[in-house]
Amino acid sequence: MVLAAPVLAEEYSYGPPVSVCLDKYTTPYINTDRPAIEIVDEAYDKCQDVLAQWDEERKSLPPELVVSQDKEFHAFYVHMIEARRKSDANKK
């Protein structure tokens, strides 16, 4: 007997939970005309629980390092969307 069940792709996504969540809410919108920062900000809103857990994990770090990491990670996602769009546009 063979059983089949739908499998969600995110169950097999690899990476830290923060990246998996943000990828889930940014990647589908790369090929839209929505501003990248708007996409990332919305993803951050939707991933609040995961981001809060990440904050807990970083409590032992100096606060200025946490702030720096947060800014750099946010900027990375904005840049990733913009770079992907530029790359896709150059392929056309």
C-alpha cells in the first residue's frame, strides 16, 4: 500500500528559520513591480514570531551588534530582490 500526502516545500527548505521565513515571503514577489523595500518590510511583519525568536537567541550579543546585524540583513534582502530583478531584466 502506498500513501501519498502533499508536501510543503518549506518543510524541506534549508537554512536558519529566519531565512526560510523571509524567503517564503520575498521570493514569490521578485518578479513583480512592487518596491523591494515594501516586499521586505511586509515579510518582516509576517515573520515577527521567527524574528522575535532570533532576537532571543542573540540576547548575549552586544546591542550594537544586534542592531547592525538587523540593518545588514534587511538591506541584504532588499539588495537580493533588486539584483535578481536586474539580472532577470538583462536576460531578456
